[in-house]
Amino acid sequence: MTSLGNFLRVRRQLPVYYFCNAGGAGMKVRQFRYGADNLGYILYTERSALAVDGGAAQEMCAFIESEGLKLAIITNTHDHMDHTFGNRDLIDRTGAPFIDNRTLLSGQTLELDGEKIEVYHTPGHSEDSICFRADNMVITGDTLFNGTIGNCFTGDLEGFYHSIKTLLALPDATIVYAGHDYARDSLAFARHLEPENEAIQAFLKKYNPEHVFSTMEEERAMNPYLRFNDPAIIALLERNGLPVATELERWNSLMRIG
């Protein structure tokens, strides 16, 4: 791991959140599609950039050059190969320092030109899964997708539940940028579970594969795995004879029918 210099600052206190327009004067984001459905990201200021899940290394470098930026950090949301295979190419092309996501902890703060990027440890899909929060957006990797969640490869459903609860605490206006575009298939399943849920169709009408995102407000309304306290989902679980007495039981029950 390359020395991080002034780019990594560990916060001992609770994180402080800063909200501003993701397309405004603060932190900006550019989404890159690669492979069948993977999504990688460049977070950037006026001068510096951070690459997350750099599978589109060539396109990312072209964008960085066109914007006159310096790539300051390369990192990942987790260490699955479809998210990490571009790391070496980015390092070779730019000489930027690489931060192994497994060394980052919840509450740590990365900085680009004074703009803060906060780290959330969100185990579930993988033990090392993390999310990056900057301004009013969050890059969620394979923890939370637009309309669904990731597979729980760790087998720790309770740990995954707590990770989802962490993301559910984010404000409604938070923009969700995921690690894959599974929106159409995910929402087809959501509509199967809740055919009367108008939020699902409303999202699909505005869905754009060239720029895939949702808000936490939309996720709360359409994503069944975030709706374990909603009466319609509780009724669905009851009809299937699944436990619903506690929030954790409802979460576990949802994971059984997914």
C-alpha cells in the first residue's frame, strides 16, 4: 500500500456530515459503465480525483485528463475481482496511490482538496464491503443496488441487516450510486412482490441506463429489502407463513423469499 500523505485522515469522533449538490461547487461524480452491468466512479473536485472500482480504467483516465485533474486515490468498495481488476491499470497509467479498502474503517475520512469522503463499513455481501459518502451521494458497491441489495455471501444476515440500517439512516435526498445496474430485473421482482406499488413504475419511467441512480427516498418506497417495516411487506410475509414479530425477523424472512 502506497503512503497516503495528506489524503487520509482518521477521525476519532463521530463523522460530521456535509450536504451540498453533487453537481455543484463541492464534490462531483462521474459514473462509468463497464462489463455487462458494472458501475465504477470518479469522485472529483476542481483539481483532484478519487477512483472507486476502476474497471473502466482507460475511460476514467481519459476523463481525468480531459478535466485537467490529478488522480489522488485509487480504491474499491470491496475486493471481488469484477471491482478490482482495473486497479493495476490505473496505478500504471497515473502513478496514483492505492488504498486497500480492507484497511479503511467506519468513521475514517478521505479528503480531496478539503472535501470530505466518509467511509462506512457495511459487511454482508462481503466482510470487507464499504460505502463512500460524499456531499449528498453515497457509493454503495454491492451492498445496496437500485431496487435491491447484494447477495449475502458472508452468511451473516444479522450483520447485513445492521449495514442496511446504517444506510437507511441517510436522508431521503441522498443519491444512491451502486456497483451494478440491476434495476430492471430487481424492480421486476419487486413488482412481483408488490404489484400495487406505484413507486416501482414511477422509478422505471425515469430510469436511464446511461446514468443509473436513485435516491434513498425512492429506495424506501420501492426496494422490498428496505421495506421490512412497511405494512404491505409485513402482510406479504404473513401470507407466506414467515416470522414477523421483530424487525430482524422480518428482515430474515425477506431474505428467505428473495
